[in-house]
Amino acid sequence: MWQRGMNWAAIALVGTFSVLWLGVVVYADVASAPWMRAGQAVFALLLLGWAVRKAALMIGKA
């Protein structure tokens, strides 16, 4: 039970962090090169995809 709660906490933290990171990269980071912003956006989307996938697996186990 404890491990399941920690898994949900990790999924929520990674998902929230990736959305915030994507927002900063898209809207606030105007000084970086476009290719750097694109790379960071891709990384943020990969983190978001991981969180969604893990959440779907956790729901499927229930």
C-alpha cells in the first residue's frame, strides 16, 4: 500500500514538472536558440508521456 502511494506521488510529480518545464520553454525562454528550445520541449513531452503511461499501467493494475 505504501509503495503504491509513493508510485502515484512520483507519477504526479514527474507529470507536473514536465508540464511546468514545457510552459517555461515555450513561453518564457526566449533567449535560447530554437533548436535548444525544441530539444527541451521534446524532453518535457517524453517525461509527460512517461507519466501518462505509468498512470495508465497503475490504473490497469487496480
